Amino acid sequence: MRKSQALKLYLELEKNLESFASEIKKRGFIKFGEGSYKVTYSKNKLNYVIKLCSSVNDEFSHVPQLIKNFYIPPYFCDEQIVIQQKANTNKVIAQRAYFKIKQKIGIPACESLDINCRNCGEINKKPVVFDFCELRGFDEVDERCLENMKKKDLTRRRS
Ligand SMILES: Nc1ncnc2c1ncn2[C@@H]1O[C@H](COP(=O)(O)OP(=O)(O)O)[C@@H](O)[C@H]1O
Ligand SMILES: [Mg+2]
């Protein structure tokens, strides 16, 4: 099943989450990961995941500038499900990805955006973030971190 077909199925089932969950399981999707809010399903050979949300999904909230280069924008997303490209989340790889992102945006930004190794992975060797959440005081951190990031890039280019 291609991701467009998964979306079609969801719409045909009139967005009934229970029916959708049971239909994708019938098609061989298995639980692939689980966070505090979402259960992620996929199949070995597929290059995408389907996430079912246990509470209202707020993933449409704007993506902070700071992580624009890392975030995988969902192919489809509403208040119940997310269809998104699959990242490699093998433990070592997720840690490596998180480390690279942390180096780039800094620890305060990671903390205020809930970026940790459970929300990071790699696609084609590139570190990515597939989930984030704006925690307290983010706006202020965003400004400061962007500034720092620009400065770092400048020093790197000079040296
Ligand atoms: N795009 C993805 N590629 C690979 N694994 C994913 C992807 N999105 C989520 N997962 C897996 O599912 C888990 C839960 O998804 P996540 O989007 O982090 O939801 P939550 O809001 O519950 O934290 C992740 O920790 C990860 O193991
Ligand atoms: Mg998560």
C-alpha cells in the first residue's frame, strides 16, 4: 500500500480511527514505535509510517525556524493521524542524529522543543526530527538560539 492509498483508505472509512487501525493491521502493519501520545505503525519494506494519536494531535502547529532543516513535514496530518516518511530509528543511529541536531541548535532549544533521541532518526544519513513539542518559554529561546546558530556558522566559515 502506498501512502496515498493509506490516506484514501482513511478517508473512505470516514476517518473512523478504529476501523482504520484494524484495516491497516489486516494489511500487515505492525506496531513500530510508541510515544506518550502516538502509536506508530509500519511495515518492513515501507518508507512511511502511520501514527495514530491517542489525544488530539497538534502537529499542524507551525514548525519553528530553528528545526525547519531537520523536521520531516508529514505527508498528511489531521487531529487523529499522521502519515510521515519513515526514519531509521535504530538506537545508535537515533542517538547520533540527536547528537548532531543538538550540536547545531543547542541544548536549550532541544529542551524547549522536546527534541531527544526518541524523536530523532536519520533519512539517507541525514539527521531528522519527526516529532517535537513546544514546551514552556520557547519563543524566547528560539530567538536566542537562532542568533547563536548564525554566529557559530560564521565562525565555522571563517576558520
Ligand atoms: N517518521 C518516523 N520514522 C520512524 N519512526 C517513527 C517516526 N515517527 C514516529 N516514530 C516512532 O514512534 C514513536 C512515537 O512517535 P512520536 O511521533 O514521537 O509520537 P509521540 O507524540 O507519542 O512522542 C517514536 O518515538 C518513534 O519510535
Ligand atoms: Mg515523540
